[in-house]
Amino acid sequence: MDRITAVKQVGIFFAITLGLSLFVFWGPLALFQIPTISFVSSTKGPVWAIILFILGGFVPSLVGLLLTGIWEGRAGLRRMGRRVIQFNIGWRWYLAAFVITAFVSLGQIITGQLLGISFDPSLFVQQLSSFLPLIILGPLSEELGWRGYAQDRLQKLFGPVLAGVVLGILWALWHLPLFYMPGTAQHALGLPFLPFVLTLVSLFVIFAWLHTQTGASIWTAIFFHWIYTYASQVISSGLGQNQVYNWLVCVPYLIVAGLTLAFWKKRSQAAEMEPA
């Protein structure tokens, strides 16, 4: 695929994905302040609003599937399907996903304690009923688009790191209506948008690293998205009512992203120095 084709294909993906989010599914709900549903509170809106909210969450994966079918046909869809069930990525990458999630979670809890906010670890058990649904509402509903379609095309244009940064910014813009939609964590906790953007950019750099190291496995992204979303949901429900904390929530992600880049660069330099 040449650069012009990559620009065209990824541009169409983002235009459709952001357009549907802002003007069809989430944007109207945000504009008219219509509540939807929350996994961590009793907020519940009308059924039609909940349906719009859930459908909006599936837009990235559905658009990714649609465009893959258009550009690559059935063969491309089969390749994408194999990457979704590419479970054999090696134990160390599962461990890496857990370690990163644990490090960020611990960093957030420590940040809260430094601000005088106590955290109840039993929340991880209390909210366990939302763990399985979260693999659908987030990882599966998004990653076929972000990783399965957009990541590889953006890497042809910018390389994996900058592609992760660009994707992180666009991912944040895709989430923007949620900040004005009653029932979402972004709205309920009063999250500032800037640290949210920094968090997602950091996450997408980590995603890019895992993506390149596991042979572009979409499952890797689904798995990491799944466990960090659950951990983030639990911790934010216990700590996120403090506005100072909400401004600092991105710090552990920035630290992990920085460490990831340093490790990635060191490994790449070592590989280049190895004799052919």
C-alpha cells in the first residue's frame, strides 16, 4: 500500500467514525443532556438513548470492518478475523499487559493517598459483575477499528510511535461527547479533557508497542483494553471525585509511556547493532 492510498483509507475511516459519533449517536445525546446508563452508579436513561449510546460505542469496529471489506474483500476480513483470535502471543505479553495495568493502578492509588483520599480495594470485587461485559463495550466494539484498521495504515505514514500519538488524539476527540452525557464516567466525575487526552495518547503509545511486538495481533489490544478499562473504572469510582486527582490521573500513564518508549528505543538500537 502506498502513502497516498494509506492517507485516503485512514482519512475516510476517521471522517466516518468521528462524524457518526458527533452527529448521529453520541453528539445529540450530549447536546440535549440525555442520560444513558452507568456501570458504577444508578443512572439510567430511556431505552432508546441507551441503544444509541451502545451503538455509538461499536462505530470504530463496524467502520473498520466495513472499510476492510471494501478495500480488501473477504480475504481482508478473514485476515482481520485471524488477528482477533490470535491468542498465542506468548506469556510475556500477557504478563506485560498485567504489569502495565498494575503499575498504573498502583500509581493512581498512591496519587490519591498523597492527596488524602483513601481507596477501598474491595471495589475490585464489588464491581466484578461488569468485568465480562467490558470486553464487548470497549475492546471488541473499538479495537477492530483502531488497531485492526487504522494503526497499520497510520504506521505506513508516521511510524508506530507517532501513529500511536495521532490515534490517541483522535480517540480522545471520539470520546468528547461523553464529557457532556449524563451517566458516563467522564460526566459523573467531572474529568478535565486535557489530562484525558494525555492519558489516551500515553495509552496509544503503549498499544503501538504491544501491537508491533505481537505481530499486529488485534487480540493483544483487546486484552489490554479489557483489563486496563476495568481497573480504571474501579479506581476512578473510588478516587475520582477529587478534582486535583482528576488533573493528576494522567501522570502514571505518562510515566509508563515514557518507560515504554525508552525500552523500545533501547531494544531497537540493540537489534540494529546485532550482526546480520
